[in-house]
Amino acid sequence: QVQLVESGGGLVQAGGSLRLSCAASGRTFSRYAMGWFRQAPGKEREFVAAIVRSGGRTYYADSVKGRFAVSRDNAKNMVYLQMNSLKFDDTAVYYCAADLTNWDNVIRTAKSDYDYWGQGTQVTVSS
């Protein structure tokens, strides 16, 4: 069992920045990959970013590439999403997710690949 708790969401003007945090507990954090997803009103939950167990590789959705950065601190059981140059279309509930069955230590982007999810944190970007 893994528990995930996101924080750091809020209201920000377009062009601004936010840093989301996700605290993990329940299993050895360094043994699983992590991902960030988001869901806007009326839309499907979509992939945003992923990071492998060691933090050595990351991957981003095209819509956030160059603006967002995912990182992790395995000593603190934390994963972060730094979001810069925010746009109105970034408005969504953001979820962190844990991928415990990623035996090949690859980047995975499908929701079905992730085993545990946080409750989400709201990010609202005003135009």
C-alpha cells in the first residue's frame, strides 16, 4: 500500500509559477517510478510528466515540455512538479501517481500503468 498526498496548488496568473509537491509513504519510495497527471473539467485525465526510480530520466507531455520540470528526492520520499510560464489551459486538478510494477524502469505514460493515486490538488490559472 502506498499513500500519496499532493500540495502546492492554488490560483496564479498566466505567466506565473507554482511548485507542486507529493509526499509518499507506505513502501520503499526509491523502488517505484512516479508520474504526474491532470484533469480539467469535462476532460479525461491526461499524462503530464514521469520520472524513473532514480530520478535519472524524465519525460513530459508535449503541452508542458520546456515549461514544467519533474524531480524527486528519494531521501525525503517526495516528488515535485515545478510549473513555469503557466497558461490558462494548465488549469486542472493535478494528481501524482505511483508505478510499482515498472520492472524495466522505463517511462510509462498510461493511467492504467499506475497503481496508486493521490487525492489531487487544484491549479487555477487566470488569464
